[in-house]
Amino acid sequence: MDPVEPKESSQISAASVQASVKLAVVSVFSALIAVGTILSIPLPAPLYEITWAPAVYLALSALSDRWTAFSATAIGGFIGETFNVAFKGGGSPIYPFGIVWARAPEALIVGWAAKKGTRWLIASMVIATVFETVAFFVSDALFYTYGLFQYGSPESLYSGIVAASPDFFTMIDLAYIPIALAIIYAARPAFRRLGFR
């Protein structure tokens, strides 16, 4: 067996350190997103709640790489929403999966635009929030239409769309964009020291 060359050894070491940093960021921010999801404001169905998590995952998406932010958003959202459904009551067992379906891709949208300047970043956050709203609306409209996952009896497509229309209030998450920008401004130097952007 050949001894590992010093240069190769340092590359392996740097890669393992970066992997450890990413794992630590995913762990910490999954916890923050979970807490932000648990500390929610209850709303009537189908909205269920407004959470504090969007400011955190939108900021993380701009501060770290896309897959780190995607992982933290998916894990934290799933854990937080599972807690809410299990212990706060009133929610469907499908909600944790819906949070992942609607919110985790937001990290990819924002992460894509993060290096393109502030205007692109803000536009991507708006687009991500629109995506989240449409993702909730389409799935809820179908669930109401076919009476799936505790969404009542099957209805017409029109009735399902009407029943899901309160999902458009999810656009209130646009209010978190200035908070996310403030977090980005404050935390960017620390994330750069960790080896991100």
C-alpha cells in the first residue's frame, strides 16, 4: 500500500472538514427551522398556521450552498410540522410532507440566485414564496376534490379550488423577506469564514 502523499492528504482533510461544517450547519439550522415551525400562529383550515421559519430558511438559502439549505429546510420543516400535528392537533398527517413539498424547493430557488446580486436575490425570494403558495394550493385543491387525507368528502374540481383558495394567504410570507435580508447582512461574514459564498 502506497503512503498517502501530503498534498492528497491535505485535500482529503479539507474535504472532510467542509463536509463536517455542512453537516453542522444542516443540524443547527434544521433545529432553528423546526423551532420556527413549532412556534406558529394557528389559522383556520386549510392554512392551519403561520410559522416563523421562512425568514430562517430564506436567509440560509442565500448564505450557504443550495443542498445544505434544502436539507435543513426539509428536515427542520418536517420535524416541526410533525410536532405540530402530533401535539397541537387539528392537522392532517399529510402536513409534514406538504411542508417539505412546498418549502424545501424554495431553498433551491433562492440558492440559485444568491450570487447574482441583491435584486436577483429579492426576486428569487418572491418567486420562492409564490412557488410555496402554488404548491400548497394545487395539492390542497386536489385533496379537497378527491376527499383525500382528512380533507372531507369528494367534491367537484371547482369546489376543491374554492375550498383551497385560502392558501393564497400564504403570500403573507413575503413579509419575511426584509427579515431574511437583515439576517443575511448580519450573518454573511460568519458564513464566509465557514467557507460558504
